Amino acid sequence: MALNQILISRRLVVRVLGVTAVALVLAYGAVQTATDLTGRDHLWGLVPLFDLDAERNIPTFFASFLLLLAASLLLVIAVLEGRRRTPGARHWAVLACGFAVMAVDECALLHERLSDPVHRALGPGSLGIFHYAWVVPAIALVFLLAVVFMRFWLRLPTRTRSTVLVAAVLFVGGSIGVELIGGWRVEMYGTKDPIYRMLVCVEESLEMAGVIVFLSGLLGYLADVHQEVRLRFGNDGGSLLLPALMALLLVPSSAAGQAEQAL
């Protein structure tokens, strides 16, 4: 390997991210257990720092980093597929934008702002599994995306297709499936309930596992289909990823292919 080449190992990336995710889950369990034993809710700042059910802490930033990393890989694939004029280039670009939005949402919790208007639309009283009412439009969105991306998914290589399916099941199962159960539990017993805490741990674990599996699939797709991606740095205003992405999203397919070649 040349001195100016960097080899990205899919197994090493997945291993490092997986170990980090497991460490964060174990840290959450440890601080929650220490809180129960000592009766201290703050525990020198460690509880909010590793709380999987809180925001603006280490688990939240790590989850956002995973989504942003996925968005970056999707952007690279979108540009490469656009230059090859493959039918799914725009789907890759839409996925890149979607994961970028999800990364921002993970820190800003924008989806939770939907709960109040949806709750009002569903009417007063107990909502049971729909206590976190944002899951209602989320379920509708999942079904819509499944329909829109079905043909794209079927065109993927077999290994990539299987990996994407597993990742989707893990992520949606955690973010929506377990959230439905957690909503019912917190409505009945509150957020201090030990079973609710366990559900939070399961939910976040599934979400992180889903994204890590998805990253593994993306790296595998790049290795199998494109083998090698070259980046050249210079001051001559060469190829830019963002203009290429905008070309894929905003102009017709034939024109997008020409724009990709020009870049």
C-alpha cells in the first residue's frame, strides 16, 4: 500500500463502533444501579452524562455521530452511483439527506415536538402505547418509505439487501416498536419504573445496533461495487460532493448524469 493511501477496514470500524455502543449501554446500567443503591439522582454528574433517556450527553452525541457517518457514506455512494448513471443514484442521495436530518434530530429532538399536536388531534385522555404520540406519524412515514424504496432495495446486491433489511428491523424495532411499549409503561408507572429503564436500554441498544449494521452494509457495498474511492486534494476547484448531490436531487436524470461528468 502506498504511503498516501488509507485503508478503511469494515470489520475494524464495526468493531470499534460496536464496543463503544456496548460501553455506553453498560455505563448507563452502572450509573442507574449506583443511583438506586445510593439514592442520589445526580451522582456527581455521571447520571445525566450517560443517561440513555436524556439529551445533550455522550450517548446522544455518539448516536448523532453514527447517523452523520452514515449520511457521509451515503453521500459518497450517491455521487459515485451518479457518475455511473445507475437508476438508484437519486435514492442514495435522498437517503444521505434523510440521515443528515436524523443526525440533527437526534441532538435537537425535533420529532418529539410532534407529540403535543398529535396528542391534541387524537383527543384527551390516556393514549396507552401512543403516549409518545410522535410515533403515529413516524409509523405512517415508515410505511411510505417502504413503498417508495422497495424497488431500489430489490435492486441492491444480495448481501447489501440482507444487511439493510436487518438494520431497518433493528432500528425501527427499537425507535418505534420498543417506544410504543415504553410509552404505555411510562404512562402507567412513570419514568422511575425499573422496567421502563430497561426498555430505554433495549430501545437505544437496538437503534445503535441498527445504524452500525447499516454502516457495515454501506462499507461492504463500497468494497464490493466500487473497490476503491480516490480523494484528491487541491486548490483548482475540482469535484465537490455537495454540488454533485444537489445535481442528483434537483435536475432530471439525464441532466444529472451530465452534471456529474462535468464535476
